[in-house]
Amino acid sequence: MRHIISYAAAAAMLFGLASCSGQDYSGLDRIDDVVAKAIAEGNCPGAVVAVVQGEKTVFLRAYGNSSVVPDTVAMTADRVFDLASLSKCVGTTLSFMQLIEQGKVSLDDLVSKYIPEFAPWRDSLTGEAVDITVRDVLTHSSGLDPYPDVPACVERFGEDCPDSLMHHIATESGRNFRPGTDFMYSCLNFVTVQNILQAVTGCRLCDYAQKNVFDVLGLKDTRYWPKTSLKSEKDLAKIVPTEVQEDGLPLLGEVHDPLARLLNAGNSGNAGVFSTAEDLAKIAVAIMHGGAMPDGSHRILAPETVELMTTVPEQNAPEVGRALGWDSSSSHAHIRGSILSRDRCICHTGYTGTSMVIDLDRQIAVIILAHRVHPDDVGSMAATRREIADVVGETLILNE
């Protein structure tokens, strides 16, 4: 078993963890065994786990190693992780919901209003055309293909080709079912959301999110493109590496997702955000408190907008099960475990091994930052996520 490091005592001093509220948090210690098993089975070299209750981080621990290639370095609780598709929530969705709140975009708007060449779905038997709406792309009910053939796109368009990528999605990607009737998780949906935001605001997504979400919340280590934006070697050393490349070195500070890295040069609606457990805990607190910190400061969304974002749209078929930008009750929502709320819980995963679950009824959030793709893309965090969610549920709900 790789070395396991506990930072519970230090975290209590650094991050104001709740320890005297009268609730017994000792049951959360079982998370140690769950993560130790994941490390021992080779599912990840290390991880950071945070649990939030109300406005307090009640658990924050680091496990295993931050890297094993080229050197073995112990994990610490302040490490910065590639969030992968969790970026869809904390970067793209929180930014885009501001446009909806401001009336600049409507969920009923057709995507073609902002991307004129965006093709509709067509019934192969009748020829009927049905336009795809903003709601459809936000809830993965558009029917767009899940992912592009990145090597083929690079060969055809070259690297750093955001305009060609959007043209390909708009005119050539498959439309697999009538919009709003089914669920198909697709990174292309959130590249589309990105392009709508950029058309409306005139800003790159990465710049908009930094100014209007990350900086407003006072996040210290959340950003796109850390490799180029961070100048200090000390800050760069906080980033955990991901998959080893052909040169024998892992990616460090560059988004792992090939679409985001090669086609969108790191500014992408589907991936690209890097963050820490502490910063994600602040995001969770803001969401659980109606879009701002508990004292009403650092507001990014109005309470009504948060309610809209976290509600499954009634316009979609029941089997879709997705809220706006977040999962709620789709076939992917198993990461919430068996105890956290069935109806008022949002969640999402990231391919690299990250995940976030927010129980809105109980005001509980579970944040797991792991890099299962280091040094190789072989590990799985699926069982670990469910087990940790259940440990949290048993400790904070069943035993309260």
C-alpha cells in the first residue's frame, strides 16, 4: 500500500473545520479505508477528500502520492487537480446561468439563434426537422454525438481549431434522437454552450469564468491553463500530473482531455478547469446557500437561479434525469450512493477521477479529487465514489 497521509488536524486550523458542533464526525474516518483500498488496487496513486456540512468543511484529508512519475511525491490537501468534466459544472454552467439570470439567453432559445449554422434533428422517415434548444444541450438531451474523433479532426483541421470544431459540431455531428426525449452524455453539448456564451459576451469562456465566478468567490487556486498562467515554480509544483505521454513525462498543468487540449487549446466548455478541494468546498457552500456565501457576500447567482439550475426540467422526458449542467437522477447519478437525497441532489464526475456531490436538502457536499489517469489511464473510481458517499450519508444523516 502506498503511503497515506492524514491532514485532519492541520486542516482544522487552516480551514476552520467544524469540530465542536456537537455532531460526532468520527464515522468519517472510515473514508481512510475506502481510499486506501482504491490506492492498493491501483485505481489511483492518491486523492484528496473533503466533506462539507452547512457552511463548514468537516473533513479534509490527503492520501497517497501526488505523483509517481518521474518522481514519487506525497499528496497534500492543497494540491491542484485537473477537474476534467467537472469543469462543465463549476466553469461552464455557473458562468452560463448568469446569462440566463440576466435575460441574455433563454432555455427555450434555439441554438441556431447564436450559432446560425447549427443543424436540427431530422426524422429519417418523415423528414420532420426539430431544432435543438439551449435546454437540450445543457441537459444532454440534444442527441449530439458524445465525442469527436480527435485524431481525425487534428489531421483535417490542425490543432487549436475552435472555429472548425464548432462548425463540425454544428453541421456534421450526429443527431441521434429527437431532442428532449432521451439522454446521451456528450462533451459536444458543452462546447456548444461555450460557444453560445462567447457569442453573447464577446469573452472567452476561460476569461469570463475567471472574472465572474472564480474571482468573485475568492477562489485561490481555480483557473484554466495553469501551466501558462502560473509563474512560480512553487505554484506549479502544487499541480498533480496526469497521464504519461510519449516523451515519458506526464501532463502537468495542461488539461488531460484531448478535445480540450488539442482542439480547443485549453479554453473549452467540456473540460479545462483546475482546482483544489478547498476551492470546490467554497463553490459547494455558495450553491447550498442560494448562490453566495452564507453571509450573502461573494454572490455569483440569485437563489432563484440556483433553484432553476438544480431542478430537472419538466419539459424533458423523465428518463433524461439531468438538471442544468449537473446530473440529478440519470443513469450516471450512482455516485451519490444510497443514502443522500434522491430528489434534491446534484452531482458530476470528471474523467481524471474527480467528483462532486451536493445534497441540497441536507446541506452536505462530498468532493473527491483523484488522478486515476496517473501514470496510466487504467484506474476506476466508480466504486470508491459510491462507498465514500455512503460513509458520509451514514455518518451525517443516519447517525445524526
